[in-house]
Amino acid sequence: MGEPVVITRHEVRALLDMPSLIDAVERAFVAYSSGGAELPAVIHLDIPESGGEVHVKAGHLHGASYYAVKVASGFSGTEPPTADGLVLVFDATDGALAALVQDHGLITDLRTGAAGGVAARLLAPERVRRVAVLGTGAQARHQLDALACVRAFEHVRVWGRSHAKAVELVEDLLGRPGLPGTATYAVAETVESALDDADVVITCTASREPLVAPEWLKAGAHVTALGSDGVGKRELDPGVLRRADVLACDSREQCGRLGELQHAPEEAGRAVELGAIAAGAAGGRTSEAQLTVCDLTGVGVQDVAAAALVMARVSDATPLEP
């Protein structure tokens, strides 16, 4: 039994590219929805003294060389807010620790962005002119990175509770590699104005009150909602889910406990998993006039897919320069 490899955040950033990660996460969703994966329940730990949330997620794809266990945290009570994490990768044949991935939460950020890319590839309208982003953190950036891999877009409006952070995000996006070079970016003063005529809506906040009203969404729009990943969190008015022509999710069971579906349990029966849509076992968008909504809570198979991609690409003999 050899010593486990230690992989740094710098190496993870160099080894993972968003197009490949979108493909890997989509395959993982298919495996999960078709019974080809093991996924235990999420462990959720609150640290109320400092506004901390800790998630422990794990998963195994049948036939894969590795399984993974991830710990990720976010602390909203610090200034600025902080996030951290690591991934433990184990050999699936004997349980030996194969790698300690000290990514400080980067894999979580990237695979969450990739899940949004899968949702957009399967559900967004073919022509995307306007994009609305609610939230100003890391996911506002990673979700746009992923969207740019599957759809061209022309204009992005950003809304955040902090106007200063929204301005900072817009400035970052103007020079961000991989985004459409001709796209324009602007700060929206209200959620409603951000959503006006938006073809794709991305919600990535920590809200516990609905932000998006159903009447603010245009016919034919697609909504990716990923902020609700714990009991009590919500970004969408339940009417948005009721209005959706296609209601999708990463895990129907998990979204019913932790996602937007927890606030509209009567809609859970018609929710379809992204893996089923990708496999052709469930229907997705069938017309440009349909409103599509995807509820993302993050499942352990995404971490396994990202870790496996890192393991396939890393080389001990040629360490990356810092």
C-alpha cells in the first residue's frame, strides 16, 4: 500500500477544465439516476457561533477506480465570509487512501458550476441573449463559466444584496477568461429588473426568503436555482415551481429535503432528475416557449466525478510549479 498523493488547490485548478468537468458530472448524474452509484445522505453540521455550515458528502460510481468523501464549509459570520474544504479519495478495490486533495473548496465550486452547465445544456433555450445572476459570490462566476461552455450569451445583469459586491463582480466578469468577448455586464438595482426579459436566470444566494416571483419570468426562460442546499433555505417562490413546464433537479430525494422542493412538496412527484433527462429516460425542454426550472442541491457523485478527473490527470513525477 503506497503513500497517498497530496494534491494542492493550485494543481486542481490546473488539472480541471470546465468543458471536461461538465461532461464528467453529466455522466455521474446519469449513473446516479439509473442506479449505477452509491450515495449516502448528506451530513450537515451547523456552527451557529460563527455562522458556519459544514457539509460532508460521499459517493461511488459503480465500476470506478475510486470513491470519495468530501468535507466543505462556509462561514458567513466572518468578514469577509470564508469557505474551505478537502476531498479524500480512496481506492475502490481495497479502501486504501489514494489522495488527499487539499483544494480548499475549489472542487466544490467547480463541480457546482459544472452541474449548472449540465442543466443549461439540457434545458436552456438554444438562443440566450440575456442572463440574470442573483448573488455575487464564487458561484456567480463559476455558473457563468459553465454557461459559456454550452450557450453563447450577450448581456448579463447582476443583482446582489451588496451593491458594492455587485459592482466588483461586474468588474471581474469584464476580464474573465472564457466568457464571450462581446458580452456586456451591468448591475441591476432590483431582482425584478435583473430578471426582465432574461432567457437564463441563475440564483446563487444564501436566501431564506423567496427572491424570484413567477410573474417576473418570461415564457421560454430557464432557471437554475442552487442556493437552497439546506433546511429552510429558499430562493424561488413556490409559484415558480408550479408554473414550470419542466421541473428538474439533481436528486429528487435530496431536493425534497434540502432544495426548493422542500417548500413545494406537492410538485415533487413531477420533478425529473437531470440524469434521467441526459439518459433519455425523461423528457426535457421540447419547445422554446417552455419555462424550465432546475433545483440543484449538490450530490456526492459530482465530487467523485471531479476527483476521478483529477486523479486521471495528476502526475507525481512532474509536480506543477506554484
